[in-house]
Amino acid sequence: MEGTEQARPIWHCGEWYASHDHMPPGPVTLRVTGECRFRTTGYRVELRRREPNPWHPEDLLLELIVEEPPPSGIVGPGFTTLEARYEEETDAEYKTVTILTESVTVPVEDVH
């Protein structure tokens, strides 16, 4: 069927997890991870902090940045899985993290 290959998504991200690590010796660290799966090699992913959410300060806003391979670059066939990761030292007690690009909100697990 013509056009079917183009209609399939090039990438998909999921398996989002957020934790606020309070374990000694410190420092207190918030970590957010997810897995992004691509149909070829050559991609890069990054989670970038956005401005605080003025309506919900307990919700950290992150943007998923996906860099495609350069048009002149060589990519390999087959699926590639990359980890999207964000980490910061903070005493802010976030309850949730929202990945804006994915329209996903995940709870933050407190680790003591």
C-alpha cells in the first residue's frame, strides 16, 4: 500500500520514571528517565527544564528534545533505543513531572 511507510512514526518514547532521592549522604537529587525507540541510528535525545509551572509549582515541566540525524549523515537500519535523562540537585518537593512534548505526566517517587 503506497504511503504506509511514511505514515508510521519514526520514534516513540515511553517507560517514564521520576524519583526524588533523599538517601544519605546526599545531595538530594531528582531523576527523570524514559526510553525512546527509533527506526534508525543517528538520533540524540535530551530532557530540558522549562520555566516553572505557575499554576502547579509541585509539577516540574520538561521538554523532550529529539535531534534527527543530519540529512547527509549515514544511518544504520534497525531499531535503536536511547535513554532520555534529566537530573538536578533540588530540595523542591515535586509531586509530578510533565514531559510537555509527550503530553505525559508521571508521579515522582520519593526514595528515603
